[in-house]
Amino acid sequence: MPKFYQDNIKIQFRDTHVKFEGFSSSRKANKQKLNWVKLAEHGRIPTDAKYRNPRVSFDGLNWWISVCVEFPDCRDRSNHDGIGIDLGIKDLAICSDGNTYKNINKSQTVKKLEKCKRRLQRSVSRKYEHNKKGGSYCKTNNIVKKEKLLLKVNHRLANIRKDYLNQTTSEIVNRKPRFICIEDLNVSGMIKNRHLSKAVQNQGFFEFRKQLEYKCNDSGIQLIVADRFYPSSKLCSCCGKIKKDLRLSDRTYKCECGNVIDRDFHATKPNQKWLTDITEFSIKAGKIYLSPIIDFLDGMPVSWTIGTSPNAELANTMLRNAIATLKPNEKPIVHSDRGCHYRWPEWIQIMEEANLTRSMSKKGCSPDNSACEGFFGHLKTEMFYGHDWDEYSIEEFIQEINSYMGWYCKDRIKSTLGGLSPLDYRRSIGIAV
């Protein structure tokens, strides 16, 4: 093993090779460039940088070299609100801005590798028992081959999980929030539960937090760790009341103030949870208002109305049209903000006649209705901003909005749906034709 420390002469990098001075004990061999070792990953380390603290390590399967590289401070100013992160087992992380990161362990790739791992473990165990001699075990060449295959599978699984954590934490930090709040989980206590121990270990909560800490430090973002005993799950985001008798089996938070969903923007089937809001478009011809109802399942606009005034008729007509699409056994929760449209007697009457449940967010708190705000953000970015609407009349602009809403339902692909549009996603799971 070559010995070097903070020496840019004894260690040099090219795009495809790394030079170890003294790698060979023979001076002749060194002169013949036998000390140049080919890299498995080309171009990962810059060739014109100053290196510090080079280290060589072996993980049982591959040799690795790591170096520190100096680079200038490139911190950007944070110009967005903070983000709260809720870690879990069903999903890896659910953010307060509406973004959800799925559990990578539920993917088909990881499931196949886990199955292969179990088979190899059983095979190695059987071979050890078959070659047992008295009280000792005989390690044959076949056992060595199987153990090497098992090591490769373990490395593959570990790399997939670590890469997913890196991608997730980088995506969160790259949104440049003013601060990030994360809970202080008692992971050691969670592992003691024999039903959840394996799932908790595979999620890598400690690694997630560690990566988030150093990435926030590099980007100048404040990381807030909530106290372990802070009753965040029992605390209503609307009125601040603590529900002391909340059990783990209570999957939906219901508060006396009317808040039911409590920022849980997920549904397991269509027409289970709806959300609604009103947004404004201002053009030279006048102001236009859009009032849609969005399905939590896939972001499909169930119904929408467009008008020149944000009045009660705009919201009520939209609600009646959405109710007309329901089956007799479907009674969704309708989530909204605390706008006057959703507190008028006629709106409440329509909800009661259809036997629907009202859920309302905190006054002036947009994250409580972030899923609908996110929909409006995509709509205005893709359709409204950056376009010249001076020559359009109100009727022509309304036609453009209707065209976009139809395109959003049928053709706009979403990464959260596996690259499918809402309609194609429903067709793939057999709930639409």
C-alpha cells in the first residue's frame, strides 16, 4: 500500500487514471508507468484541483480512493419559506409544501434484490450444514462463490438506498428554503418493535438526517430539529389545540374546529379527498377567476368553473358539478381554506345534502392548502406567465384556460404518477376507460 499524505506529487489524477507514486517497489516499474491505476468512474475527480487528505479503502468488494477538493463558497440566498419534513415508513418523507418522496424499498428493483438476497442466504446456510464436519464447518469453493454473490447483492441494495437518500435530500435543499424543520426520531426505540424493526432500518432515518445536516450547512440553510416529545401529531395546525387521546390507529386527525385532513394530502382511491380554492388571472381585458376541485389521489381536476367575479355562484356551481360525478357510496372529504365562499349558508347546505365532510385550513396559512396552491403554481407557470395576453378578450382567455385544464387531465405527465397523465394513471389502475 502506498503511503502519502497531503502530497499532490505522489498522487495525480487524470480523467481515466490515478497515479500512485511508490505503488510498485521497483523503480524500473515505476518509470514504466505501472503506478497508474485505471479508474472505474471516469471524470469524477477534477484534474486541475488541489487535493488534500487522500485515503484508500477496501469495502470487501471494491477499492476506493477519496480526496478533499477545495472550491470557492457558492452559497445562494434563500428566498422561499421554510419546509417541514415528516419521516415515515409508508413514505420516506412528506414535506409541508406538498412534495412526497416514496419508500424506495417498495419498488420492484429493491423487492427483486431482497428476494435474491434471501435465496442466497438460504443457499449458503444449506451448504454450510451439508459440509459440516463434527463441530466445525468446512468452507468450500462453492460457498466462497455464493458468499461473493451475496456480498454483491448487499452492496447493490445499500447503494440504491444511499443514492435515493442523496437524491431526496439534494432535491429538498436545492429548493433553497429559508429553514428546514425535521423531527428528532427515537430510532433505537422504533427498532425494538419487532414488527417494524426491519422497515425502520431499511429507511435509513439516521443517514437521511446526517446528509440533510451537512447539505444545509454547505448551503447556509438553518436546520431545526424539533424536540422528540413535542406533540406535533396531536397538535391541530388550525387552532393549536392538543388532542391528548389520539391513538396510533387514528389515521385521520379530526379536530373540533373543523380541520379534518390536517395537511394529509394523500388518498388511496378516487373521490376520497377533494380540495378546492379560487385563483385570479389579471389581463388587459379584465380579471378572470378559476375555481377547481382537485382529487387528492392523482391531482385530477374533477370539476371547475371560470368567471369574472369570485362570487358564491362560481364556487357553488363547481361543487354541484363535482357532486354529480359521484357514485352513491362515495362521500369525499372536501378541504378548503377559510374563504367566505366556503362558509356561506348555501355552500354548507349543498355539502350537507350530499352528506360530504367539510375540512378547513387555518386562516392565512397557505401550507394547509399547499396541494391546491401547487396546482395553481404549475398552471400559471406553464400557461399564464411569460405570455402576452394583451390582444385576448375575456372569452378567448377563458377558452385558453379550459384548453389547459383538458390538457392537464388527459396529456400532462406527472413524475409522481410514474410519467403518466392523471387520466392514463387511472386507466393503468383500472378505474377509468
